[in-house]
Amino acid sequence: MRWNSQFPGNINAWFVIHVIAAILIALVMNLVFIWSAGTLSQPPLERSDQIVMVAGITKVINQLPPDQRRQIANKISEEPVMVSWFPDRTSLPLPPTPNDYDPLYWGNFANILGYPNIKLLLIDPADSAWQQADIPIEKRLYALAIRLEDHSWLMFNSTERLWGLSFPYRILLYITFFLVSTFLVSWFFGLSVSRPIRLFARAAEQFSIGARTQPIEEHGPSEIRTALSIFNSMQTRIQRLIDSRIEMLTSISHDLRTPLTRLKLRSEFITNEMQKKKFSADVCELQSMVEACLDHFQLESKSVEMTPFDLSELLYTVIDNFSDMGHDIKHQHYKKITYYGHPDSLKRALTNLIDNAIKYGYDAEITLSITQSLIIIAVMDNGPGVPSSQLLRIFDPFYRGEPSRNHKTGGYGLGLAASRSIIHMHAGELTLENRQPQGLIAKITLPILKSYSS
């Protein structure tokens, strides 16, 4: 169906083309059936030319004296159809069968014969009457027996089928051809339309979490191609903006480090030791703040390559790092969870949260749970918590919730902001809530991307 992906029309044109294709396929299937099915493709018995011949012979035999009927029937017989006359039903070499005259199909035939109380017997080798009469397969026949006015019988029989499927079966076959062709064309139509939409959704999902993606191939109906073109242009412009911001921040980092280094060197010429120490401390603090700011802004700006990894194993690694430093982190046994993201960034966010729990909450406890569409990681401590009025502001860069949370205790108020940026980069959310009776809960909620949930 590659030609479909390059078809220049819109969705309406695609729909019309596929409907016409379904009709043509159904017609081709019918032609193939007529060409290859042989006898089965012929008209049914009640509508075939043969039944007209049978009716004519029956009318002639019915007008003859009984002593001439057998002789005339034998003369008329010619392969593949044999004609025989029998004086009564008991002499008819057919097993008892319920397939008597059916006016729905044989009304016209009865009208042609022109006498009342007509009775017909129709039987084929597959009829259960043969089996009930214990007649071997090689002796079974296709036969049509007609009762004449004097209740004698005229039988037409053949060893092979000479007529096609009956009308109900033929209608059922045509409906099957139409349904099959419609299903096949609809399936390919759905694939040709939904494939670029799925690629579009996957690219948008990856782009929303900061992953670099290649431009999507523009194919499909004109409406979808237009949407893909706009998305590719938007993605290119945003990526250029991000790259320009990263380059600008890199230049700022280089330009700021040079004067700060000169200030540190000049501080060595200060003769007053007290002033020298204060000046050096201010320069070091300024340099640390600049480095922290640059790290934070670059984290928000840069696009990272997303890869599948074991999230539970990453969590164990972070816990082991703190255990090596003498901290006892309470945790459970986590089953393997394959997640699609940036492991180094998530490791940094988890490290920040656990470090905060240890510094300000005295200990840390970690839980990991998974639902059908979400992964939830909770970092809990037993500290004093955070006032409810500050739970939202505490994510602001450089905001410190209390005096003890300052640069001397290990930060400038950027840890939670950086952690939330990382979680947002993974299309997740980081929230804080107070724990009862005391403590704080930092909850990470990560979506399981549909494109990679398998």
C-alpha cells in the first residue's frame, strides 16, 4: 500500500478511492469464482435451462400411454442425464426422503407441467436418506423424480452435479465477497491513515519530555501531511531556540568564570587578613551561586536522549550511595520496572529529594508503586515539615523555606526547583505534602508512555 501513502488527495478522496476499490475487489472475487468454481457457478437447478428441458420431457411422457413410457424414456436418455419411468413409488430406486415439492422454488415448474397434485423428490449423494438406507457412496445419485398424473414416476438422474448453488447460498456467497473486500480495504485504509497519526503522537510525546526526534516523514492524506509539516517546523524552531539558549548560557559561564578568577587572584594582594578572608569568601560564594544557576538553567533548557532503563535498579543505586555514607534508608523490595527516560537526570532528582529528607527530616523512607498508567515514588521523612502556605513557593528558585535552609547547610534554594524541572522533563509531576503526625512527603508521579509501555 505504499502508493496510498503518496496519494495527493485529502481524506474524502481517500475514502472514495477505497470504497471503489472494495467494490472492484468484490467484483473480481465474483469473476474468479465464476471462472474457477465450475458447475457451482452455474444457475441453480430451479432457474437453469435444464429444468425447462425436464419440464418439456415430463409433459410429453405424461401424455403417452403407460406401456410406451419406459421405452420412450430409455430412448431420451443420454449421458450425463439418464431418464427412467417407474409405475409407482415403491419401484423408484430412491430412499425415503423428506425433500418433497417446495412451492417457494418449484412453483414455476409446477405451472409449466399444468396438472394438479404434483409431487417432486430431489436428492443428492450427500443426503442423509442414502446413509439411513445403508446405500454405498458409489451407488448414490443426483436425482429429480416427478410424480405424473396417474401416480407413476419419471426420474432424471446423473452421477455428477449439473447445476450451481441454490439462490440463498449464492446470496450468502456474494455478501461474503463484499464483506471480505470491504474488510481488507478498510483495514489498509485504516493503516494508511492511522500510521502517520501514530507517528505524530509518538513524536509529540517524545518531544514533550525533551527527547530529540527526527522530523516525521510527511505522508498520508493532505490534512495529515499539513499537520506533520507544521509540527516539524514547530519542532525545528523550538529546538533552535533551546540550542541558542544553551549556547548563550555556555558563553555566560565562560565569561563569568574569567573575572571571578581575576578577583580571586587580586584578593591575594589584600594585606588585611580579615578583609582578605571576607573578600575571598564572597568571591567563592558568588562563583558557587553562578555555577548553581548555570546548572539549573542548562537542566531546564537542554534536550536529552531518552532510553529505556530499569527504574527500580536506579532507585537501588541511589539508596546504596547513601548507605555507603552511613545513612539508613528505609525501603521495600521493588520489582523490575522498565521505564523510558533519562536515568542520570532522574538519579539527580532522587538524590536531591533523599538528601533533603536526611538533612531536614533526620531520616528517609522510600516507596515505589505502579498503576496501569502511572509510576509513583514517595520520599518521606520525620522532620518538622513545611508550613502549608509555603508548599508551593518552596519550588521557586532561590527560595528557602526557613532560615536553616541556606547555603551553609548545602544549597541556594535550587535543589527542589531542579528536581521538579527534571520530573517535568519526563512529563511527570513533583508535589510536597505534610505527613501526619509529622514529616514531609515528596511524591514523584511519572506517566508510563503509551509508545513504550510494552
